[in-house]
Amino acid sequence: ATPTALMVGTGRAAQMGVLIKGPEVLESTRRVDTVVLDKTGTLTTGVMTLVDVVAGPGESLDDVRSRAAAVEAGSEHPIAAAVVAGVREAGVEAGLTASAADGVTGIVGIGARGTVDGLAVTVGRLSAFAHVPDALAATASAAEAAGRTAVAVGWDDVARGVLVVSDTVRPTAARAVADLKKMGLRPLLVTGDNDGAARAVASAVGIDEVVAGVMPSGKVDVVRRLQDEGRVVAMVGDGVNDGPALASADLGLAMGAGSDVAVAASDLTLVRDDPTAVVDAVRLSRRTLATIR
Ligand code: ADP
Ligand code: MG
């Protein structure tokens, strides 16, 4: 490969909104045969809406809402933004005063935690709580079966309420997946989110292989397993939780508006924040390298 041809390819990619870390990346892009796509923020917009809040037995809906929002105000997760905005809207209607949380820390792939009203409050996966009342577990299951994401808020290791959020599939995601398949690439969806939400998005975009409910390390395991099968794997993601998998993949592609961690762990950055940019990158690398061979 001549340096000039690689530079031209790199420049063309940049014009298409695909930033390449180094010219050698074009070669790994060309060799990719499997594309693992993150769900939230990659196949979906990650701009979520709070659609329901349910208090557990004996809990006050106001406490559930305001404590959840107080912790989420200190988190950068897409779910957090939906909770904060949704509760604010409901709070204005109800004339509620917002609580504030101290010392909020994120637990990647699980949730966030902070101190509110003197209580250590956690918002996140239901599995983050030692005890989840049956009524809340049922609310969450029903929401997940409907393709939504349910998280719990609680303190003293007990889930006290469930918050349901919904996401929107990116309008170009189905076309991107169809094009990847046409080019002979095998698409998979991986997510830390629940199986119901994962399958709803997978079927909307045309992906059959789904791995849901995994931690960031589980995304790495998926990439490694495919590599062990002899696959050349691209990982596309946007979040802090995708960093390890982006770094393990043969090719890491970060959505441009994603986290700095994702961008730093990747070989390519998709400035357009659009999954069809993955298609463009593979096509361009194939063309560039075909002409220099
Ligand atoms: P994805 O792989 O879909 O991008 P993540 O790994 O970021 O998802 O998160 C996995 C799950 O962890 C979420 O579906 C949610 O249940 C929980 N979670 C993570 N961070 C938060 C947060 N700040 N608030 C509520 N739930 C969270
Ligand atoms: Mg994501």
C-alpha cells in the first residue's frame, strides 16, 4: 500500500465524517467480517423519555421520584437525563421541590449512587438491589416485555420504586444493518439493557443475534468469543461501558457524540453519529485498498 493512496483514503473518509486514527486502520477495516453493535446511543438515539414511575408498597411516589432525579442529576447516562427531565416536568405540575444528592458516583453498567436526605440512594438495574418487592419486579417485567427499559431506585438495599424509560431507534439504523448484511458482514447486538428492550430494537433494525443484560466485561467476552471463532470483529459503541470492548475489537468505531472514553478506545470516530457511517467506512477501505493492490 502506497502512503499516498492511504492518505487519499484517509482524507476521503474524513470528508464522509469518518475520522481514522492512522492509515493502517484502513487495512483492519477492510478485513472486518463481523460487526457488533451497542444498542443504547448507537442503534438508538439514546435520547430517552421517562414514561412511567411506580412506587413500591408503602412508598411515597414523591420520594421515589425526587430521590431518583437527585441522584441521576449527577450521572451522565442516557437514562439519567430522561429521569431528570421527566421528574422535573411532573414536579412542576405537582409543585414539588427537588432534592439534591451529594457525592454521586456512577457504577458503570449498573447505575449510579449518591446521598439524598441523608440516605444512600441507588438508581440502576433491579439486580443492584438485595430485595425487590414482587410488585415492582412485575412492573419492570411488563415494561421490559413491551420493549422498554425499567430501572429501580432504592435505599437500604431495597428497591423502592421503578422508573420506565423508552428510547427511539435511529432512523437510519435499519438501512445500515441491511447494507452491512449485503456486504457480507454479520451483525450482532450487545447491550447492558434487558432482553425485551434489546429484542425490540434488534427486530426493528433486522438483527437476529442478540446478547443482552451484559456488563462492560461481557461485551468484551462477546468480541473475544467471535475472535476465537476466527472472526475479524468491529465493535461500534458510544458509551463508557463500551470502552473495553472497543479496545478489544479488531476495529473499534465510536459514535462521534459519544463519551470521550469510547472515542479514545476506538480506531475510527463516526462524526455523523449515524450507523450508516460504518457502512461507508468499510466500503471506502475496500475501495482504497483494492486500487493499491
Ligand atoms: P447499554 O449497553 O445499553 O449502553 P449500559 O451498560 O450503559 O447499557 O447500562 C446497562 C444498564 O445499567 C441499564 O440498562 C440500566 O439498567 C443500568 N444503568 C446504568 N447506568 C444507569 C443510570 N445512571 N441510571 C439508571 N440505570 C443505569
Ligand atoms: Mg451505548
